[in-house]
Amino acid sequence: MAELASTSSPSFDLIAEGALGDAVDSAVLAPSLHNSQPWSFRLHPAVRPRRLDVLVDRSRHLRAIDPTGRALVQSVGAALFNARVSLAAAGWATSTCRLPDAGDPDLMAVVQLEDGPPDSDLAALNEVVGLRHTNRRSFAPGAPGVGEVAGLLAAARAEDAQLVPVLGDEQHRLLARLTQVADGRQHQDPAYRAELRRWTNRPAAAGDGIVPAAVPHVDGTAREDLPVRDFDTRGDGALPPSTGDGAEGTLVLLTTVRDDEEAWLRSGEALQRVLLEVTRAGWVASPLTQALEDAQTRQELRSALTWDRWPQSVLRIGRAPLTPGTPRRPRPEVVAEDPPA
Ligand SMILES: Cc1cc2nc3c(=O)[nH]c(=O)nc-3n(C[C@H](O)[C@H](O)[C@H](O)COP(=O)(O)O)c2cc1C
């Protein structure tokens, strides 16, 4: 917002406070592993520079499925992206400093309000932030066209990531096999099963976790090559059992050059940018990440399909009837106090 970021004035403080609060409301709509929402925020509307701190909440780290914390940080990256979009839509230019303080490892990013024009490409995504939901239905035949895929590749590139389409039967079969192997190993692990049960049986008041309305019913009739994770731990999944085999739509891998905390954070921003572009184009998507959660299958996928780049997400993209939104913790539960000076 031209010149407002650096101007001292109580009324500008109020405008900034509103924009930062809206950015938090938008951030919490991001996807996260098992809808764990592992984030918190600190708002600084009245100090110079005016800014939003984005933090990881490690009490929400799912250690059995994600021992390295890769998906934890990626989830925070997705929330960070939504905050950037919201601020751009409110007319603010921003700069983002990632992992700014080695002495405060939970501080993942600082988004600072700047003088100047907002990023119009980011602002244009704001209208679909509330419409994006993970869709675990079977997809209708038909894949995004060349132009649409090019738009998704550009979206990933804008956030320092690369999308690698899974092409042809052979690559498809490989991804299916590795997903099955990883899924099978996970289900043999009692800690994984306990964690899955915990995050699929949350009290409504918790405002988090996976809800039956968003998952396929598992009754033993579906035998998919590419298994969507079985979240139906209580047998009350509301979506049809069949989820298709991935061949109806498009499968892509999201990749990064490095595989450290900053790359994980950036990959979350890229994931969300791609998902919002998918939504804007009228498509739906779901992450399908079992093969990346097992170190061995992730390495095999890398050797076969992404070579010098690290796979960070697997996405199924297609067309399907919409699925409902999932619960979120409201703003007061995710806004943290400043630490004592
Ligand atoms: C890092 C990460 C990994 C995920 N892996 C899967 C997955 O393997 N299968 C799946 O169905 N959903 C997966 N999801 C989607 C989440 O379950 C989903 O974002 C969350 O339940 C919130 O629902 P929403 O995306 O509809 O807002 C993943 C999301 C993230 C951020």
C-alpha cells in the first residue's frame, strides 16, 4: 500500500491490524498433514516495520508419519503462502524473510509490510483460498490441457519449486507400486496407526483433524492401484469407496533442489500456489504422499523420476464434484503473544 507501511499514524496502525488479522484467517485455511494445523502467528501492526510472524507449533508435529518434520514445515509454508495472498489482496506490498533467526528455530518466516504496489498475481488467488479443499473422490476422465499444465509449472517455479508430470504407464505403475509399498509399511507400524486414529477422532471442539465428510468410505470393495490414504478409521467415511486409479486425471510430483528446512517451507508455499491455481482453473486435487513418507520409497521415486531434485509432494489433479471444507481452529487459538522482552 503506497507509503502506508512506513508512515506512523494510529489510523494506519488500525488498517494494518485489520489486514494482518485477515491474513491469519486466510493462513489457517491452508492444507496441512492430517489437518494438524501446526502453526501460530504474532501480529505487529503498530511497530516499524509492521509485520506478521509465522511460527511452527511443534506440539502438533506428527512424529510417526513425519519423523524429520518435513511435512510439518511444509504445512506451515502453505499457511505462509495464504497470508502473502491475503495481504496482496488487501493492497499491501510485502517482503518475506524465511528462517530469519537461528536463535528462534520456531520462527519460520516474517512477512513485512512494505511501501509500494502489491503483487497482483498473488492478489488474484485470494478469491479461491476458501474454495480449495482436498478432494479424495474418483476423478472424471480428462486431464488439464497443455496451457493449464504450463500455468501450474509456472506457479511452482515462482516459489522455487518444479512440477514434474508423471507420464505414461510405466511411471504411473512405478508410483502406484511405491505408494502401495509405503502404505503397507505404514499400516504395519502401531505408532502410525495410533497417530492416524488420534487425528481422525478429534472432538468437534478441537477444530482440527480429518472428518468423515472428507474421506472415502472403506468397505473392502475398492481395489485401487494408487491407494488414497485410508482415513476411514471409524467406518463412517461419507465419500464413495472408489477413488479411481489416478489415470483419469493428471499426476504430478512437486520437487525442490535442496532438502532442508528452507526448501520444505518453500515447497509448502509452492504446493499452495499450485493448489490455488488448480482451484482457479476449476479443477480439484489431492495430495497422495505415502511414498514420500518412507525414506526408501522416496529415494526410489527420486532415482527413477526426479533425479537431482527431491520429491516433496505427489498431487492427483482432475475433475470431480466438490467436497466440503474441513474444520479449522479460529484466530484466537492461533495468535500467540510476543515473548517477554
Ligand atoms: C504435507 C501434506 C501431506 C498430505 N498428504 C495427504 C495424503 O497423503 N492423502 C490425503 O488424502 N491428503 C493428504 N493431505 C491433505 C490433508 O489431509 C488436508 O490438507 C487436510 O485434511 C485439510 O483439509 P483440506 O485440504 O480440505 O483443507 C496432505 C496435506 C499436506 C499439507
